[in-house]
Amino acid sequence: MEIINTVKDFESYRNSFIFNNKSIGFIPTMGALHKGHISLVKRSVDENDITIVSVFVNKRQFNDQSDYINYPVTTERDIELLEAENCDILFIPSDEDIYNNYEGHKMDFMGLDKIYEGEFRPGHFQGVVDIVYRLFEIIRPDRAYFGEKDFQQLAIIKLMTKQSGLNIDIVPCPIVRENSGLAMSSRNERLSDDLRIKAAKIYQILKKYSSALTINDSPGDIIKSIANEINKEDYLETEYIIFCDPETLRPIEKFEKNMNIRLCLAVWCKKVRLIDNISLHF
Ligand code: AMP
């Protein structure tokens, strides 16, 4: 695996014969890699000639400075994991290199940056779009892989790609979970063993309610019940829960036949903010 640290080096590598007529799969990450990230890498390795992973802890997408400061960095381990998956290139640029003379990328979020995650993390999605657009410009992949774990992010990246006319296939990948059901996340590293058990309750409660759901249920009432059950657990505090359309993300106020639905939520587990979602269909 080639490790590239500057945009300039990446560009000269890109202009060399190595990339000629090869399909390129790209996975942007913030490092502290786990099996969720690795599932994206495996998919890219299967579907492309060259797989490129970036590791960049993107300051602009953190609305909470302490979250940024405490974000885990595990570079040696990341390298080992990626080598074991036959990743071709690991791109680890610096802040200065990425943001030098780059103001960001303007897009019409169509309101998606202000709801759900956006309501509680002001500026977060603008930061995400800034970095992903910049990386797309540098890497110029054919396909880019994103986890459904960050469901709203995925919808916004699809919108940004479409609006800017980029010829990049955005590939959604399913959520990878621990055996307990807890969605894998780099932030789980900040949970003690006891808190991990608590955090696993989130998915267990989601499963319980989603499997008992009927078309006649009121989405608002179910949301209240799920929130109550989560908040009853020590150290868990719900920030939002929403039933939404998986394409438009608009909230669902009434269930109907043949409806595809995503139930998305954010929950604080002591000082760690966790997000998760689950797909439903009537
Ligand atoms: P991050 O490093 O958190 O920015 O995540 C990089 C990519 O990995 C994003 O597209 C995430 O949605 C994806 N990802 C993170 N956790 C998981 C997971 N548990 N399952 C699937 N994809 C994930």
C-alpha cells in the first residue's frame, strides 16, 4: 500500500501511468478504523481496480471542539487494517494542505442541513460537504463508498454530487454492528465496557419497537414511547428520533402501505453522542 501525505504527491501519482484506464473506488474516513469502515473498503476492492482510503479528521465538521480534540487517532493500526484488505493507497493529508486557499463548496442543501443532525450540529454538514467535495476533486474517483450509519450525510452527499454534476457513483453500504447490536463507530472507543452495554440498548429498543410496529400506529406516539424507554436507562438521553422518507428525508406523519421508512435517532451515552438508524417497510 502506498501512503501519500500531500495533495501535490497525490496529483503526481495520479498523473502517472498507474491510474490509466483503471476504475477508482474511494472511501473518505476520519480514521480510527473499525469493521464498519473495512466493509466499505472490501466492497471497493471487489468493485474497482484501485482502492483509495483517506484519513482526515476534518475540523470543519465538528461543532463541538472537545469532540474534535478527543477524536481517536490510531494511525498505525489503520495502516495494518488497510494493508490486510489490499487497499492500494492511503491518503493522509494535513489541514494546511487541504484547506489552503479553499473556502469550501457552496450547495443548495434544500433544508437538509437544518433538520435532525443539522439542528443539533450547526455547520456540521457544510463541513462535511467542504471536505468531501475537496477530496472528490483531488481523488476523482469513479465510485465513492459511504455508510448508511450516517444516513443524513449520505443523502446530502448524493445531493451534492448530483447538483455539481460530478460523475461519481455514490455507493451506500449497510451498517456494521457489534454482536450486541451497537452500531460500530470510532466514538465507541470512548465508551467504557459498562457504557457499551448501555449503548447497545439503543438498537435493542429500536428492534423491539420496529418489529412490533403496525401501519395503524401513530409515528408521534411510537417516537415518544421509544424515547421514554431509552431515557429510562441510566446514562442514555435521546436527542431526537424521527421516522423519515429514506430518499427525501422528509418526516413521516402517517404510515401507509408500501412505504419505505428510516427510523433515525441520536442519543447521548454519558458524554458520547451516538447515532443509529433502521430501515422499515410496510
Ligand atoms: P467516519 O470515519 O466516521 O467519517 O466514517 C467514514 C465512513 O464510514 C462513513 O461513510 C461512515 O458512514 C462509514 N461508517 C462508519 N461506521 C460505520 C458502520 N458501523 N457501518 C457502516 N459504515 C460505517
